[in-house]
Amino acid sequence: MARVEKLPKAIVDEAISGLENWDREDEKWIRGSYKLGSFKDAMAFAQQVAVIAEEMDHHPYFIIDYKKVILRLSTLDAGGLTELDIQAAKRYNEASLAYL
């Protein structure tokens, strides 16, 4: 993965304010929460997230709880949130539309 720089808090806050399903967890993490139509849909969405994460070489932390999928993102090498996290969140939102 190419070196990416940590974004200032104000830029992250602005970016996630326009991202449905996502909020700031703390200074280093953003959290996405998706309620899907069924357990099967939640698992299929999680698989789609895995495909996107591999393409981007940037992997979220997952929690799967029946029909709910929670994703946490941070760029550990940069010590916080980067453009890579914002782009991943946008792609996961797009992917979720097929399963809602």
C-alpha cells in the first residue's frame, strides 16, 4: 500500500457528515453500521466488503450480529484516519445497497 497521510479532524468530520451509516468512533476510527434484510444478506454483504477490502488492500474490522454488520476503519500505518478510510466507507455504502 502506498504511504498515505493522516487527515485533519475537520476534514474527516466533513467527509463522514455526508456518509450515511458512518460516524466517528474516536480520533483514530470511523464506524459503519448496516442493518440488512436477513442473516443471509448480512453474510453476503460481508463477503462483498471482503472483496472490496482486498481490491483496496485496506481491511476493516468486522462485527456480524445476525442482520447487522458493523465495520471499523482506520489506517494504522498513518496513525489515524486517511483518505483511504473515507474511500473504503463510500465503497461499502455503495455495496450495501444491494442487500438492504
